[in-house]
Amino acid sequence: MTNDVLIMRGVTREYAVGGPFAKKKTLKALRGIDLTVSRGQTLGLVGESGCGKSTLAKILLGVEEPTAGTVLVDGRPLNSYDRLERAKLIQPVFQDPYSSLNPRMTVEAIISAPLAVRGVGTRASRRKRVEELAAEVGLPRHLVDAYPSQLSGGQRQRVAIARALIGEPKILICDEPTSALDVSVQSQILNLLHRLKQELNLTMILISHNLAVVHHLADEVAVMYLGQIVERGPSEEIFERPHHPYTDALLKAVLIPRPGSRLPDLGLQAEFPSPLNPPSGCAFHPRCPYAQADCSRIAPATRGEQRSYRCHYPLNLVEASLTSAAS
Amino acid sequence: MRGEPILEVKGLQVEIPVEGAVLRPVRGVDLSVSRGETVAVVGESGCGKSLTALAIMGLLPRAARYTCERITLKGEALTNASPRRWRQLRGDRIAMIFQDPMTALDPCYRIGDQMREILQQHRRISSQAARERSLELLRKVGIPSPEERLSQFPHQLSGGLRQRVMIAMALLCEPELIIADEPTTALDVTIQAQILRLLREIQRDTGIGLILITHDLGVVAGMADRIVVMYGGEVVEVGACDDILSRPLHPYTEGLMRSIPVPGQTKRGDLLGFIPGIVPRQVGERTRCGFIDRCPYAVESCATGPVPLSAVGNGREVRCAIPAEKRDPQAWNRLAEAS
Amino acid sequence: MTVAANSAAPTIDRSMSPGRVALRRALRHGSFWVGGFILLAITIAAILAPVLTHHDPTAQDLARRFLPPIWADKGSWEHILGTDNLGRDYLARLLYGARISLIIGLFTVLISGVIGTALGVAAGYWGGWVDLIINFVVTIRLTLPVVLVALVVVALIGSSLSLMIVVIGLLLWDRFAIVVRSATQQVAQREFIIAARTIGSSTGRILLKEILPNITGPLIVVASIEFAHAILLEAALSFLGLGVQPPEVSWGLMVSEAKTQLLFRPWMVAIPGAALVALIFAINLIGDAIRDVTTPEGRA
């Protein structure tokens, strides 16, 4: 327990959808998430639209409350912390550098805001801290007095990272931190996150749909599909021997910028299901190329601890005890 | 996939007057596409690739002016084509697929109506025949229950389906050329693979020329026959796809390839390569190499004047004054340390 | 062997704050200058009224009634714009009347602005029930015909300058509320608002420091519209005899008192009428310029 900074058990989040005159439907954004993250670890959360990763981030940031389940941070329930204590625990870096900074505030005001809100230090001492952090994140010193409109996307993202780190949070949640940036800038920011992670021994949750990025930065990866975690384990293992067919498809879908690359045939049937109407049994069965009859009837439970998966007929298993491992 | 040339563009320039200066986001771009060929125009934001496509389609914003030596579509010169001619060509001979399917389709009209409108604009065709043709194409792009889709509104379809509808709409009049501007950037990665395969298949069947505009080198690797790399409004490298990917000649292309993590090749935990600095603003005339501020190999002579695009054999062209032999292999590492 | 590109130590251009950028763009706008000039001229004339004329706008001189203005024959420099039916100097009445118009405009905009902005921000930020209730209140307000309500209040309580300001201020907040509500909704969706919550900002702090500074554009435009609206409303009420009362001066009152002279001495109606037109025109030009300037034109 002491080494686990974050423990989520059975976290569920449902929304009632439909106005006063429509039939009430429930959107199940998260369905029973169990997740633990240890101190200093980087967890990559991978999934596509509708998988619930943004909802998960919002719950961790305290922007939303789970419908069911518990979230423990540093041993205490998340909602037992007040607003300011929570701010000291968990900080975000968002995807869109153009809307995550207040265009009417200077960079200094933006970065020092977490301290100013808590009334920490004087203006001068906060300014000094801002300058230290600007140097940490590689932001040229003269930009501290600038407005966001004068900064490039990469520079803005550095400001966002500086703002997140100035309060020395325990957990950093990066929600697609490089997706909105140019390719040549993405690697700059990834290198920065990598360095900060090591220097500050940060616990980081990296949410991304880009598997190459996740593989590079994350120690462990959790794959999400329609509100559930369908596979989890150390990065290298997941990438070399995925167990869940969805993980397999995601990996095949990564297009490699090398000569001779071919477009993959994922063999996925049908269209994306909607979280309003999740399929029966295993959520992935309508699209799964290896689905069998019972996949549509019985929802698979999570098997395994550190290396877990949620599938009746997992791939690449070495154990002989599991029969009909589809190939 | 060599065939007859469909599109030839020479010396395309786009200027936008802004307060007190003239922006030149596109400077002297040459581009050509042949039958059945996929040409990828690769670059990041600010390189001018989207404006180039819009100029080719005659869709530039009003504030922008463009000049060019020549634009020919299957032999017909379009350099001074009237707006009426452009309207005839768009959707009929040249079709465009945009990035965001959520905003590219009109939310107020049903899919069937939008498709019929395109057909009836360019062909004398009855509503019934238009409906048949629409269904045919919806099936071709792999949309399930096409009859239902015709009477649906765009918001009732998912992103992947909407993009397929866009592709179907582009194909309605059997165009010779399709320009796809970041067609899969807004889509999920598993859908992206399917859409790209679809485009490839259609191209093989019909011999359409495809200009694929993207910043994603992975997409390029799987789709393109030829690559045109743009930086700062100029073409900086041209060549066959596999050729460029295995041996990039321009420092910018090199830098791009070094900065992308590849699972299995880039070692986890290593620092990624990067290109320091940011893309500069494109104002005024070129007096020196456009990449000089970020280039690891730059020398004094790179600043003396603009660098021309030169052919280096095998269909390759590159805009760099420093040949491969004269480049220091440690230059990138030194640049990384200095930043 | 890299060539150092920018060898000069970089500094930041401090004049790039969004407010100053908008101001600079406004100054380049032709309408802004024309409208601003007219408004400034009227304001200065109103402030310097005692300097510009030695006449008392309420001083009657029955021996000198209906004197024509300087451009008609028999006009004199003594009364540049002539006199009215009670011998009061017209220029003096015009200048002092300007004060009333400007004061009314300013204070009613302040009152209605505060009310409307508070309601609009609340509806836009919290949504849900708060939004429903406020929308209901706005709808009720919209069903009230402003002029009639003002008439009724004035008829019941009597009229004075301060009462008029309060009444008009309490009636003209709806446009503020509607525009501020949608502007707030747009701003509230942006990620820096979520960021503000995650760093622990209280709701009050978010509303004041994050939301309000980002809705000033539409707010100023609405303020200019309502400024003009209030002035016209006052003129209408005074014309009907239910606004400013004699011996106070108001342009609307001047038009009302001169309406019987419309065919014989048209200048008596035209002069205060022209003044009203000029003021409203100027305010609209300024509002146009600000609207053009604050319309986002694409990313920096």
C-alpha cells in the first residue's frame, strides 16, 4: 500500500442521456476499472474514442465523481481531500496547447497560479520559482512576460508542463500531451517529459492513442476498450506478446515510417460500438476476428495480476492449460 | 505505377498581404501526379501544403493571391481558368477529401441529398439514377446498410463512416484526381488503417491519381509512391517513397525521421532525436536557405543566397547545398547537446 | 558547425497583450476615429457647457421668444441657435441637454451591465437549473414592453433623473444577459478553465479572473448598443412628458416642446433631433469598430 500512489477499485461512471422528453438512456463511460499505480511509475493508458480514458482523467482530476467504486490516492479516498489539497496531489497536462492557457494572462501569471491560489510566498518569490521552472522546461527566459498568443504550440505546452509541476504534485496526468503538436516538436516535449520523470521521480499517467509514444515513455501499459481495461502489463511484454485481440489490432495499426511498410489488414469486423449500447458478453466480440460462440454470452473476467487480460481466448499464451488459443 | 500525367503544377506561389507585410506561405512549388500514382505531400503546420492543395482546387481564401507558371489538368491549362470553369471541374474532375468529416459534411442535409446534389450539379441525371449511383458508391466504400444511410444526417454516423461517405462523395463523378488533406488525422487508429486500405484499393481499381497531404510519415510509408517534402513554403525534397525513407537527403527529412519513435527500433528510454527551434514566419523574399536556423550541417555559404532545388539522379531532387559526403555524422548529436 | 542565427539576446514585445492588440486594431479602423471624434466632441461640449455659453438654459426671456438661429435673417450672435418659445437660449439648452443624455447612457449601462453580466455568467457557467431559471427570468423581462413599463412606473411614482436611470437600468439588462451567457458558455468549455479548477481555484476566482477577462469583447459591444438604446429611450420618455421634467433640459424634451413649431420653425425640432442622430451614430460606429476588432480572425 505504501508504494501504491493510486488505487482504483471498481470505478464506474455512468451518464444519463436524453432530455426530459426522450427515453432515458445510460451512457456507461467507465465500467468497473481496477487500477494501481506505484510511486515513480509511468503508466500508459491506451485506447480509442469512447474507451473512457478522458473520463478516467477527469475523475482523477476531481472534475467528475465516479458513480461507483473507490479512488485512493496516497491511501486516502480522493474525495476526502479538499480542493487545495487535491491540487497539490494531481496535476494535468492537456492536449490542446491553444485552449489550455488563459489568453489574457501572462506566462508568469499562468505558471505561478497554482502557488498564487494557495497564497504561497510573495510575488517576488513566486516569480523566482517561475523562472526556475521555465529553465527546467526549456522555455526561453524572455518569454516569461509574454502572452500565450506570442508562443508556438511547443512553447505553450512547456508552459502547461511548468504550471503542472510548480506545485510539486505527486501524480502528473498527461492527456495526449503531444497529439496537437507538430512532429518535429513532439519529440522535444517527449524528451522533456522523459527527463522530468527521471529527475523528479514523477508518477505519471500518460494517456495517448499513439502506441509508439506510449511504448517509448511508459513502464506499464493499460489498454482500454469501451470503459474497461482489457489488458495490462509491462510495456515491452505488451508490445512483443499481446494477449488481447484488441491490443493486437492496435499494435498492427501502428504505421511504421520505414521503407517497405505495408498497410495492415486488421481483420476487424463491423463499426465501432457506442458506449450507449455496449455489446453483450465481451465488449469486443462484434469486431474480434477470433470470436467464438460464448464470447457474446459471457463477459470475460480479468485474469492475472501484474500482467492481466480480459479475454476468453487470449493470444500468445505459453501456458498449455488454456485450450483453443486462437492464432 | 507510371502512367500518363494527370496534373502538372509549376512554380506555384501563394501570397497573403497582412498588416504591413506580404506573407508568402507557398513559394515556387512544382508538383505532378500521374495516373494511378499516389503522391504524398509531407510537412508540418506552416509549410504550405494545405494552401498548395487549395490553390490547385481554386479554393484559396479571398485574401490570398496565387500565381503560377502552369497548372494543367490532363493537358487543359488551368492557369487563368474562370471561376465558372473551376466550379465545373471541382467535384467532377478533381475531388477533395477534407480532414475533419464532422465539419466537411453539411449537418442540415441528409447524406442522400448531399450526394444527389453533387451528381446533379455535374451530370444530367434523374433523382432515381442519382440514388442508384449513390448506393453503388456507398457499397463500394464498405458502408453497411447503405439504403438507411442515404436518409440519415451526418451526425448520426460515426467519424469513420462519415469519412467513408466523404470518399464516396469524392468518387461520384469518377474524377481523375483526388486530393486528400489529412484524411485520417481525425480518426481513430484502427479506423485509419481501414480507410487507408480503402483508398488504396479504389485507386488500384480506378487508376485515379491521389495527392495525399499529411504530416504522418507512417501513413506516407504505407500509401505513397512518391514523396514531396515541404518546409517553409518550399519543396525541399522529392523522390520515390522507399528511397526517401531509407535514405533521406534533406536535413529536415532526416531530422523528422530521427524524431519519430518506432517500437522495436528506438530503444526505450533513449532520448528521441529532435529538430531544435520552431518554424519561422514566411515573410518576404528568401535571401538564404530556409532551414538554416535549425540545420546541424549549416555553414557560412548556406547564408549567401537562396538554395535551388536540384536533381540528384533517380528522380530525386533536394534543396540543400551540402552534399551527403560533406556532412558530419555527429552533427545531430552535437546540435542536441547544444540545445 | 552550426551557424548561430539570432545572436542578439531576445526580448519580448510587451505591447502584445490582447487588450493592447485590440486597441491598436481599433485605432486603425476608420469608423472608430469618426465615431470617437464625434463622441468626444459631444462629451467635451457637455462638460464645458458653462464655458461655451454664458446663457442659462432655464432662464426665460419672454421678450425674446422664437428668435431665429444665426443662419436665418434676423439671427444674431447673441443667440447662435436662436431661442425657444420661452425665450431660452437654444444653444445652452442643447449643451446642457447633452449632459443628461450622456449621464443617462453611462449610468444605465452600468446598472444594466452589472445585472445582466451577473445573470449571464451564472447561467453560462453553471448551466442546469440555474440556466433554466435565469432563462425564465429573461423571457419574462422580454415580454415586458419597455416603454410601457417605464410609463407606468413614472406615472405612479413621478419622474426624476435618478428614477429614470434606475428604471431604465432595471429594464435594459436582457441583452447583456443573453450575450454574456453564450460567451461564458464558450469560454467555460476551454481547457484552461478545467486547469484552473485542478489547481484549486475557487469558483469566485475562476469567474473573476478566468471567465470575465475573456468575455470583454462581446461585453463592450453590447454596452455600446445599450448605451445608444438608453439614450433613445430617455428621449422618447421625455418627449412623452414622462422623462426629464422642466425646468431640466433634455433633447427629447426640446423636441417635444417644439413639435407644434414643426412646420413654421423646423429648426427648433431639427437641431435637437440632429444632435440625437449624431450621438447615436457615433456610438454605433464605435460599437461596429469594436465588434470588428474583437471578432477572432484565426489563431495567432
